[in-house]
Amino acid sequence: MDELAGLFLTAAEEGDFAKLQQMYANNPELLMAQDRDGYTALHRAAYNDRIEICKWLLEKGADPEIRTCDGWTALHCAAFWANYEVVAILLRHGVDVNSRTEIRKVVFNYLFVLRQNCSITFGN
């Protein structure tokens, strides 16, 4: 990963929206940048509950199905860290709720725990 990609990923993780937008405007390919573990800006924004950044990244074309080295998608990240608004955004975007990680964890397992611990509903 080059330095520019690292700065882009850090901006997404830390919620520096202005920096993220400026970097994207100058270099749209950064949208698909991954760190050595395979995390993208969307993964990092999802696990840090950066709701507006997640929406923006998806609008710009970030692929929510990209997997880390351990097989995690952005949905796994959001669900594991109980970031239910990000989970809802990703589900509305059509991500695969049955997606499995390398250790065979299904997103649905995280969503079940999330539902038990938060006052959210899925579906009707």
C-alpha cells in the first residue's frame, strides 16, 4: 500500500470527510485501495460507525462485497461492532446477508446478537 492510499484509508477511519473528498477528487482510484489486511475505506468507515462516509463511499461506487484477508465484508465489520445504522445502509444497498467469513461466521449471526442488544427490527 502506498502512502497516499494509507492516508485515504485513515481519513475514512477517522471521519475526516473533507480530506477524503479532496483525495478522491484528485485520485478516484483510491476508492478501491486496500491495506495489507485487505480493508478498504468502506470497511474502515463501517467498523468506526462513520455513517455519512459509508453513504458517500457507496454513492461513489465503493464495492461493499470486497473481502479482507479473513473474508470480512463491510457488513461483517458493521455488524460485529454493532453499528446498526451502517448495517441498515449496507442492507439497503443490497449486500449479501448470508456472506461468510473465512472462519465460517455468517453475518446473520452478528445481526441476531445485534438485534437482541438493540431496539432495531429487520424486515417488516
